[in-house]
Amino acid sequence: MKKIVATIPFLLWSIFLFGQAEIKFDTTVCDYGRIVVGNKAEGEFHFTNIGTEPLIFFGAYNSNGGGTTNFPKKILPGERGVITVSQITKGRPGLHQSTITVKTNSLLSPTTCLTVKGEFILPRTDDCEEEDVLIK
């Protein structure tokens, strides 16, 4: 009985160490920068499956209802992939930040949080030059 109990940690350790998918992102933050309201805000997250098994995506969810996320379904070991995100800017000036929650079959990191941020600015509507404005 003691031998069985002693081998259980070793078996669990070997499961975690061998034969798993593992995702490694180049970066976990995407900064859109400054984008004029009405234009499309788009970004990409590049990653690699550094594991020994295929990486399977269960979903990538944007915390902001005004965004879309596209992701691959499956990435083989050693292959690279990309998750694309886009944000609706119409009628939403100001600083914005949202979280993309990525769920995969990785045993060590089944959930990864990515951040997208940017400033959506109003278009310039100046009809005159700054020197033409008189202050009384």
C-alpha cells in the first residue's frame, strides 16, 4: 500500500511534465494607440505552442461587448498562431481597456488573460486656423 501511495505523486508529476500542450505569447498587451472615433481598432497576439501535444482553443472572450475576437481552433506542437481582436470605436471617445480571456487545453495555463487598450479620439472639426480665433 505504501508503494502505491508513493508512486501517485510521481505519476501526477510525469503527467504534468510530459505530453501536454502549452501556449507562450510574444506579448500579453496590445496597445491600439490613438485612433479616431469611427475607425476600426485592430490588434494581434502572436503565440507558439511550446508543448508536445496539439493546443486546442475552447474560446477567446472579450470583456468589452463592442469587440470581436478571432482565434484558431487547433495549433500543432512547435507551430505559431495569432489571435486577432477588433474594437468598435463609433460613439466611444476616451481611454479604453478590455481583457481577452483565452481558454485552451494547456494543463499549466488553461486560462490566459490578454489586455487591449487605446485612446479613441474625436476627429478634428476645426474650420479655421488657431491664429484666426480671437478671444475677447
